[in-house]
Amino acid sequence: MTSKKTAVILINVGTPDSPSVKNVRRYLFEFLNDPRVIDIPWLLRKILVNFIIVPFRAPKSAKLYQLLWTEKGSPLLFYSNSVRDKLQEQLGEPYDIFVAMRYANPNIRDVMKQIKPLGFSKLIVVPMFPHYAISSTGTAMEAVMQQLKKWTVIPEIKFIGQFYDHPQFIDAFAERIREYQPERYDHVLFSYHGLPISHITKIHPGIDCENCSCTTKFPQHGAFCYKATSYETTRLLAAKLGLPEGKFSQSFQSRLSDKWLKPFTDEILIKKAGEGVKNILIVAPAFVADCLETTVELGIDFKNRFKQAGGDNLEYVASLNDLPTWIKALKSLIENT
């Protein structure tokens, strides 16, 4: 018998099961072998990832995850579970909410196996990434569809591809930023996770990504362009917060090579310090839950670099995590899908 209920899957990128080298190695192996993450020929990717990147990176990454880990475990996982529980309370009986991770656990395959026999009439998939990217939203959607193609009965399916400009998402992030009184800082830096320029070029072939006008206005080709949508998010947040021109800027972090989106966050911070900017508030609107890239990279590593370059204070704005207004935004997104 088919249920009239709707299943909702909240999907984030993933986290190791523990900060041990073994579990971090397993996580990196799965993550970096995804062809949507490293989009080079299969054999070259296998050699690069399995024999060069993972063996050398796993021990270093494990030390960073040890800084991130809490008594509750990985913040990304426990905040995801908290959002699930609070969202379940808000949405009520017509919905069942599930959490899945693209890599590691709880993995999409197992969660889909759990959902399949329950006979839901509708499935809403919510990749927890405000901006569409091939290597985040795209791979999460693909992994769900790979499982669905094995099902005999496929329910009505809806994907929420991105929500970077949803008014309640902007309201929630603006509320979080206001907690830190941005007017007290010399500058506000909006830092987004970086992407290879090749990923952007695939979205709009023939358009020069590095010299695109999307840094100042939203272009016609920008609907699924990560760079264009991220700059639009910055403009929306700056307007909501009343930040004047010159008080804020944007950058990209977590690069693996020089052929990634620029300007790079660490270089901007060092430049600002050299210009005499002493106090910076840094925001990461591409993340809806705190993780290695926010708590450790921005909150510890980049803070130290900024101080070493002559700055006095770099304050990281906590992510949305399980903020009540974020739960309301998710509720609105789901109910209107």
C-alpha cells in the first residue's frame, strides 16, 4: 500500500566516522575519487588520488579533524541531525525527514534502502548547498538517481537544486551575522568554498569566467553558475545588512591549485592586514553547518595567518547550524516544492 506521506532527504557532503587516520583516509578516498569532484580521466584520477593525494593528505587532515571534533562528534553530523529533528517538529505528520551524506555515513545508499519499503508517494531531495555546483549539488542528485533507477515503483520526485536567493535563507544568515555586530569591524569578508575554474566553464562554455561581469551584477548566463550565484548572495546579504560599498568584499577558500576561483581568501586577508585593516568579520554563506572548512580553516588557520600578517582580530561568524530561522526557511522551501 502506498503512503500519502512525503519523504524528505537532507543531503550534505559528509564527514569521517572519526578523526582517526584510517577513517579520514576512507572518507578522502571516496570523496576524491568522485569524477564530479576531480574531473580528469579515470586512470589519471586513480593514480593521483590513491597514490599521491590521499596517502599524504590523510595524516594531515586527521590532525585537523581532531581540532574540529567535539564530545558530540562531527559538528556537520550532529547539526544535520538536530536540523532533521527540529524540521520534523515543524513539518509534522505529513513528512518523514531523513539525513544522508554524499560520502561516508549515513550514506545515500543505506538511507534510500530504508526509505524504499515505506512506500512514500513523494520524495523531496534537499542537497544542503545554497549554490548549485557540479561537485556538490550535482553529485548528490546523481547519487540519489543511481539508487532510484533500481526501484520498481518510483514516487513523485522533487529536487531543490539551490536556494542562495531565497528570502528566508538570506534573512536567516543576516540574523546570524547581526549577532556579531558587523558595524564594529573594519571590514566584512564573505568567503565561499572554492571550485576549479574548469567546473564553472562547463556551466557556460565560451564565456570567460575570470573576466565575467558577475562580480558586479547578475548575468543572463548565471542561473547555475556558482561564481555568479555566490556574488549575488553577497550582494543580497550586504543589502540586507546595510553594508556600504568598500565595507565588504568576497573571496574563495579551500583551493587545491592556482586554477581555482579567485581571489583567494588567505591572500585577501594578508593583503588587508598589509593595508592596515585590523579587525575583520568573516562569513561563509556557502555552508549551512559548521565543518572543517569553517571552524578550523577560517576560525583557526586563517585567523592565525591574519594576525601574523599584522591584523588584530579575525572573527568567524558561526554557520546557520540549527538556528530557528533556518529551520523555518527549510520548512518554507519544502512546503513550496
